[in-house]
Amino acid sequence: MEERFVQTLPAITVYCGSSPGQKPIYAEMAAELAHLLTTQGIRLVYGGGSRGLMGVLADTMLREGGSVTGVIPDFMRDLEWAHPGIQDMRIVRTMSERKAQMLELGSGMITLPGGIGTLEEFSEVVSWSQLHIHEKPVGILNVDGYYDSFLRFLTHMLQEGFCPPATADLMLVDSDPQRLLRRMAEFRHHRLPKTLY
């Protein structure tokens, strides 16, 4: 029997690049994640773009009959970066409003490969989790080792006393989307206070 995650995770916010990256596997994994969300009946919440991995996610979901919500600032819409096929497109004024709405709409967050903006989105939701602003699961889909260097840096932060172990425990990392979804569905926030050194 197929595992069902939609009751626990009715909507997943995905952070990812507006570029496709250098390796085909990045787009392949974005499509695989979109297919998984569609078959699970889980709504995709994403940044509303039509290019790169964002476009692959949305195109795959739409082609397979999935539910998609885009959130994009008006200046990006004016630059014609918004996906034309998304009916549920939320237009906001600022990047801060975009991130706040994407966090609010998702039952959990998954980070695919991306650049500085993707890293900023991921870092913010982890930071807010350690401060108990939200208690939602935060996952990294580590495609082909893309985030290995970043994860080593997080270990360095922990070793140097700038990241408490309890914060590291709030990040779920996996290379398999089905396994990552399962871990997110089972996630329970430890509710430990952030350690101040």
C-alpha cells in the first residue's frame, strides 16, 4: 500500500533556483518531487516563477493535474517572470511578504538546489524554527550532493559554537524525496529553547 502524507502535509512550500543549474539531475529531481506531490494530492507552494527549477516544478505539477499556488512580488510579475499557467497566483509587494506568505501557506518546507535567494529562504525558516516562530518540518533534498559543502559548513558552525545541536536537529536532509516526505510527516519539533552561548 502506498504511503499517504497529505493529511499531515496538505501543502509543501518548495524553495529552489530560478535557473536549471549545470546538471540535468537537478531538473530531473524537481520533476520527480513534483510528481510525488501530485500523486500524494499535496499542493505545491512556490515562488511563482516560470524558469529554471521553479518552472520544472510548476510545469510538471500542472501537466499531471496537481494543485499549485505561486507567490511572487509585483515587480517580478512586471518583469514577466511569473508563470502564466498558475491560476492561484498571489501577488505581493515585497520579498519579505513573499517569504512570509510562503511559510504561512506551507505545512512544511523543502529546499532544492538553488542560489543565494534559495539559501536565504531556507536559512530564515530554520532560524524562525529555532525561535519557535513556527514548528513546521524543514527539509533539504540534497540532489547529487549539491548541499554537501553547505552541510559541512553547518557542522563547522556547530563546532565553533555558533549553532547549537538543537538547531541542527531541526533540519531534515535526504537525497530521496519519498523518504524526505516520510521524515517530514513524522517530524515533531523538540521545542527546546535556543541556546545562548
